[in-house]
Amino acid sequence: LGPSNLMDTTPTLRLRLNRRTYFLPEDSFFWRTSLNDGIYGPTGALTRPGSLSRARYVGNQLTLPLQYSVDRHLTLTAFYSHFFAGQFLRETQGRSVNYVSGFVTYKF
């Protein structure tokens, strides 16, 4: 999801497992700001027109990241996410999806 026509709230936790490792779960909930507009992707392209559903709730994304600090410059992060399709997506042929990702952060 891109930032256009969305309202969201994201409760988060920061749990320190040891000196270098954190578990950072969060759950983002998304609603359409305007029922006359659809939802957009990260590039700003329309992915679902608003005319196909009057539902406001788009869905929620549960993310379970694990972060490990190698040293003061290098951090490794891996996470699993599940997006639960809400009423708007279900009514517009959307579905729930899973994905796994990771990244490396280097601070100068």
C-alpha cells in the first residue's frame, strides 16, 4: 500500500531479548480516507478503484521483525509479515498475503 488515501494506526512493541537483539512486533490497520477514491501502491499508481466497493476498511498488516546489532555501525534485520485483507480488498478481488524480507543497515 502507498500513502495516498489511507489512514492508519500502528501499535508497536520494542522487546529487548539480549544486549544486541530486539523483537519489534507491530500491527498496522488501514482505512480509506475517502470512499470516493481507491487505494494506491508505493509508486502512487492506482491499484484498486474506489468505485468497486463502499467499504472503508482495507486491512491490517502484522509484522514480526527481529533486529540484531553486530556493532555500533552494522544492524541486521529480518521480518515476517502477514497482510489480512479487509472488507474493501475482499470486495475488490484482493486477498491476504505473506512475505519475508531482510535488510542490512550500515551507519557511518
